[in-house]
Amino acid sequence: MGGQGKVINRKRKFVGRKADDPEFDLDKKHFKVLHLNATEKRLIIVLEGAQLETVKVHNTFELLNCDDHAGIMRKNQRDPGSCRPDITHQCLLMLFDSPLNRAGLLQVFVRTEHNVLIEINPQTRIPRTFKRFAGLMVQLLHKFQIRANDTSRRLMSVIKNPITDHLPVGCKKYAMSFSGKLVSNCRELVPHGEEGSKAYDEPVVIVIGAFAHGVLKTDYTEELFSISNYPLSAAIACSKLCSAFEEVWGVV
């Protein structure tokens, strides 16, 4: 398991995708990149505990998941619920397709359960299908970066821990959990103040668990919040948060 993986006798051919495939990259004209310095306002989402792990199948590496590798998981006594990279895929689709991201007001980090920290360029177009996403993640985890061939722009990079080195100094950092303090409206998490003021323009970090079961544990967040009376999937939590920030910041 992990980076080296487990070799089994099963033939499966993986068809790779180029980093400049339009499935991965979107033309610059569709985006605004507003947060040019560390203090400009934006929502920073950290997907914690992402289950991104490679496994060797015959002579190629694949992204370990509960649908394609049930036999491997049974042999290694792994819970199928612990191999859900599709959750990260769903979250990234929701985040990067959002108007908030198109407006240049969203930044996303992913940290895996094995403590691999990933930064994703806001201009990256996340693959629509899980198969293509899985291929991209295998490439990223083994080569540590994905570049667009036309511009050599980095689309995804494995970066150095800790995550706090990459977050704005002094900004508010919240974690989302069903067991957290309930907020009646997600807009309460948006920094408030008069437009143009320091309070209004400050960035905010929100941490979301990218896993099916378990407790989100972080040592860098200040408060734990819940945004619903019901347990939410990570992707729905991402959607609700983006919508709230879009409303307050006037993104349509």
C-alpha cells in the first residue's frame, strides 16, 4: 500500500492523460485572479484527511478506491470506507466550478490522511470523470506536480508542510463538523465589516473533512462549527459555504 503499493497478478491498462488536456485546464479568460498577496480577501478551503493513496496493480499504479480494489482491501483487512477518493473528487468539482472560484476569491488546499499537502491552481479545471481524476492524482502523487504543457503553469503541486506556513498570518481558521457549534446561517462565517474595511477584506480559512466516517481533528483551527441540523457530505458543505460567501461578497 501507499507510494510503493502492493503487487498483484491482475492485468489492467491505465490510459494516461496529458496535463494540457482541456479536461484539466480552462482558458484564463474565464477567471479573475484577485488574491495577489497574502492579505487580500478570499475563502481558503482545506480538505483534510483526503483518502488519496496509490496501489500497484500488475505493472501500473492506480488510485486506491473501494470500487476497483475490493480484493486488495479484503486481503489487507481495510475498511472500504477508508478508501474514498471520490469524496475529494466531488468536493473539488463543487469548489472549482463555483462562481466564487471564477471570481478569484477561492483558494484550495488538500491534505491527505498520509500528510501529503497539495495546492491546486484556481485556474485548474477538475476532470469530470472519476477515472480521469484518478489518473491525474496518481501522476501528482508520484511526480509531485502537474503542469500545463502550453504555458508550463503549475496546476497542482505537492508542497511542504505544515499547512500553516501557507495560510495568511492572523486570519480566522474554522473547522466544520456535525458536532460543532451550530450556526443558523453560513453567512455568519463570512468576515463582517464595512465594505473596504480591514475586517471586510480579510481572508478566512475553513477546514472540511474529506472522508466518509470519522472525526476531523486539527491543531491549527480556532473554532468548530456545524452548518446544518443534519450530517452533510463534504461536497454539500463546500457548496453551502461557497454560496454563503458569494451572497455576502456579491458574486453572481
